[in-house]
Amino acid sequence: MVRITQQRAKCIGCNACVEAAHHRWRISRKDGKCTLVGAVEKKGFFTILLGDDEYDDNIIAAKHCPVNIIRVEKV
């Protein structure tokens, strides 16, 4: 299992995560920030548990995030 966590309030909408893992990230039309598709929000953090097959793409997304608000970890 893989846990992805995003601190969305600090997102600048650069689109790096969308380019790395387009099936898991989208740009919001409302505010221009990146949205972690399928995530649940709790106290400003958006989190989702996924299968190991999404690990590699999302590690690239996290590494390319210029504001360092994406965490990807194996659980």
C-alpha cells in the first residue's frame, strides 16, 4: 500500500504533479490548485491509500513539487 498526503493550501498550481501522474492529480477550475483525486481532507491535509502500482509516478510528482507539499510513503 502507498499513502499520498498533500497540503493543498500551500499549492501554487504549477502542474508538475499532474504531468507526473495525470491519473491521480488534476488542476482545479475553481482555484487553479492541484487536487489529489479521490483523497479525503482532514485538517487541511488530503490523504489517500493506493496500491503499490502508483508509487513510482507519485514519487516523481513529489520530487518535482517546487513547494514540497506532497508526501508519498509505503505503508
